[in-house]
Amino acid sequence: MSMPTPKHDPSLDQDQFLTVLSREEALARFEAALFPRDVPSQTRLLADALGCALAADVVAPIDVPPFDRSNVDGFAVRSADLAGAGEGAPVQLMLNDETIACGTAPTRPVLSGTATSIATGGPVPRGADAIVMVEHTQPAGNRAIEVRRAASPGQFVSYAGSDIARGEALLRAGTVIGSREIGMLAACGIAEVLAARRPRVAILSTGDELVQPGETLRPAAIYDTNGAIVSAAIAENGGDAHFLGAIADDEAALEAAMRRALADSDMLVLSGGTSKGAGDVSHRIIARLGAPGIIAHGVALKPGKPLCLAVCDGKPVIILPGFPTSAMFTFHDMIVPVLRRMAGLPPRADARVTAKVPVRIASELGRTEFVMVSLVEGSEGLIAYPSGKGSGAITSFAQADGFLKIDALADQMPAGSETDVTLFTPHVRVPDLVIVGSHCTGLDLVTAPLARAGLVVRSIAVGSLGGLAAAKRGECDLAPIHLFDDKTETYNTPYLSEGLELVPGWRRMQGIVFRNDDPRFAGLSAEEAVRAALADPACIMVNRNQGAGTRILIDRLLAGRRPDGYWNQPRSHNAVAAAVAQHRADWGMTIAPVAHASGLGFIPLAEEHYDFALVTARKQRPAVQTFLDALASAEGRAALTAAGFRPA
């Protein structure tokens, strides 16, 4: 009796990564499959060339200036005539009967003992080798002047070709044409240039969960970040970006979209669909799109291991990881060099600074790791704080100043290490005010006037204890804290050390948050609610990160117990509320304003003091004084009160 053929279950398709390559080997293979190749070019009128890259060197066809010209209003003279001139020995010169203005060619030579009136920019006449400013002369009767100071040869004269010489390489291939370059070309009379044609790059996002910005976000869906950010990054690096939307994880539909995109473009960039899983079909399609196909699928990068690099009939096809941070790091590190070569642009000249890392950063052996950092000014130079938000955090790019690299052979970067930081922008502006410590939504209300005044405020959430440590090391101006001392039964003051002083902030109510339709917590006090939660094995909590003042309150209530969910440790009050609202947890601890904004039930536990440990040595800095003024102002207190806080 024959056995029936098992029905294929696509959910069992778990295509593993191909051999994981090092970053260097993957990039070398990718570039070897694409280059050398000609850079397509086109002739552009000067008016249409802004932002284009030159496809060939431009040689100056004329001298600039094209003649010797005067730099000032005055008189063209022979310097030898004035060799003995001085206050006590004026020299008289007769004026020639012409005046040389801009655009007027001289007709008479300057003979010995004569001078010719000349305007700024006028051509220097034959025989003259210097210009005397009109302010340094006096009229001397009919058509004569007196000069009471000597003139050196070449004085106030710009010689022909002194700015640009005929035959000189004016601009090199690869130069991006900006307003300055257009001015140089126009000065040489050049009306059109040979510019590199921007490679047309098609962008596709993949995934059933994606919704385009502006549309309604359905349950379990996310907005498509990568489509917008990848398109912008392509345009920044010489590409002509065309975003074609998001395609669901349907193999036939995705293959059709990829074929259409490749037919009309020089490059195809997708995001998502590179890891294991039934929904990840993009890399399977690539094998059918042209030779040689996949060059690398899996690169020893963190973030960015799932990166897939391919070349299909001479056109690069890239599948970036789905998480925004992973996508951007891999794009800038691995794709930008290729895109810029295709666009006829030189490699990016990334600016770098040296900074000290204040905390240990763990790393994974065997993978080159990139860590985004925020820079602050310490007592002995720049400090680089790791963002720690993970590869799914798009805000990391906006809030970070740059990134550091941990070598694949290292398993950590020790605290105190000096390291190079590659900047996201050519110039770093160190923040005017640095706040490191506990997170609170009220902080945005107080710092809003500083932002309006043009001050840069950097707020890094590391918890109360982490903030105190940073303040003691002199790495911040203020450390927000809310730490209760059992011995004195007071907040914050017992935790201050020498060099720190307390600035009262505001009071905020901490308590238990739950869904309003959950009967287990109705009418209970905070202590009773925790006992009820502990008595129900099905009741899941959401905790807070170690070092947070809220965590200390939670641990005091739990008295050593570790219920289900204890190790779920988000870093903000909003994340706690979201976990409860989305049924991933049933209870947690947060502040009243966040609970109310999320439409959740709230059981008050304790009004805590959210204050600031001020580094005394930094107290007189202008930005610190501005912050203290904003904190004490009627406007600031009113904003805090309206948000549900009680100003101290």
C-alpha cells in the first residue's frame, strides 16, 4: 500500500543564511561583480547642473581675470615715478585725458610723469604697474595730482590669470556642483558641463505588516519607515530615488514587482525579507532575476547580519534588513560606496572625533558591531554615550551624533576606552545642556523654552543611579533622580555626594497601572493590588529597568518575589503603559500622567520627588541658568501642572 504524498507546508520553509561572510570579504565580492564600469554621463546647461557630479575634469579655457585690473578706485601710475614721494616731498603727476571704467578698454599709455584715472575693476593701461588710491592723492591745479607716498610695483593690481590660469584644472571629475562651482564655471564662460547621470534606484519595502505614512494603522501593523529613509539616503548619495511602495510577502506579486523595478532602474533596493521564515521570499526570487545572482547572504555585522547582496545581469540588487537601524547601518557601510561609484562621486569623507566611552559595551565575537552614540563634553574631552535602543529604533539616528565600531575579534569595549566616533554630519555640535538620569515626560515641558531659544539639550535616560554616577564623573550638568532613602524616609538628598547639590523639580504620583476592565484590581489599594496579582499565576507584570527609581519601589512592594513578567524590563513609563494596554502584561508601575494618557486604570502608591542633582561646578553655565529659570518660571510651572505634575 503506497503512502500518500505529504502536503507541502510553507511554514516549514526555514531557509538558513548562506555562509556568513566578513564585512570586508562581502564588500570586496560585491564590488568585484560590479566594477569596472563606465559612469553614464549627459551634457547639462549650467543652470541645470546644480547638485550633479562632474563626469570629467574641467580645464579653464581663459585667464581669470582676463586682463590686469585695478582693485581700487584711484590712479594708474608708474611706481618708479613715486620712488621718492613722501609727506615732505610730494610728487606731481599730470592726468591723461581719459578715465578707465569697468568694461572700458584703455586707449592711452601711462608715460613717465603721468597718471590715468581708473575705477575698481578697470583694465590697467599700458605703462602703468601700480594703482594709487584716490584717498592718497590731492588735486594740484588743472589736470594734475600730488602724491605724498611711494607705490610698490603691483600695488592694488590683480594680474591676468591670478585667480584662474588658462589651462588650469578648474574642477575635477566627481566634484558635486554647488553654487561656488557654478560661479567658477561662469567666470570662465562655460555654459554647459558633462555631468554624471544619477543612477535610477528603485526602492521596494516588503512585509505584510507595513502601512504607508498617512494611512490608518491597523492592529499589529507598523508604519513603513524604511521606504522613506532609504529613499532619502539614496538621494543624499547621488542616486535618483524612486519609491515604489510596499509589497506583501506574496512570492508571485513580489517577483513581478522586482522584475518591473529592475527593467526601469539601474539598482534595486528592498528592505525586509532577508532572515529565516516563510514570509521571507525576496532572496529566493533573486536567483531567477539574472546572473550571477546572490553574492553574499549573511554578513558578520551587528546590526545587519541578514544583509543580502546580489548582482543580476550587471545591476545591483540589495535586500536590507527590515529593522530601520540595521537597514541604515548596512546601507551606509556597504551600499553607499557602490552607489557613489555608480554616480561618479568620490568616497564619502566621514568626519571623525575621539571620545571616551563611560560604560562597558558588550559585543558579539565574530561580528563587526556598530554602536550609535551621543556625544557630550566631559571635563577631559568628549564622552560617547551608547544609545542602547536596538536595531528597531529609528529615533536613534535622529538623537545620536555618530557611531563607534567594535572589531569582530573583540567581545567588549571596556569602560574608559578612547575610541574613534564617525559623525553622521560633518560637524558635531556639543549640546549646550546635558541631562543624564531618570526619564520623565515632564522634562520635555521644562526644556521646551530652551529649544525655542536655540539651545541644544541632550537628555539621556539611564535611570536615577546611572545619572548620579554620570554627575559624579562630570559627564552631565544635571541628573534627574527620584530615590527614596529608607533610613531617613526622604527623597534624593541622602544620595548626593560632594560636588552635587539638589534642585527641587516636581512631584509625581507613582502607582499601579491596569486595564479598566480588569476586575482583579478594582477598588484595591496599591499594596492589595500587588498581593492580588501575586496570588494569581496567570497575572503577568511588566517591570522597569535596573537603576530606575521606579524599580526600587517595585522591588520594595514585591519583597523578593519574582512573578511572571519580572524580567521584562523596559526603560520608560510609556513602555510600561503600552505593555498593559496591549495585553502583553496585566499590571506594572508608572506615573499618573502616563496612565491617564493611555486610558488605563491607576492606583496611587506614593507621590515621589522628581528632583535634579546639579553639578555645582557647572552651575554658572548659561544653559544651566536658562534651565533653572525655565523650571522656576510661571510658564514652566503651569505646563507641569496642566500635565498632572505638582511643581515643588
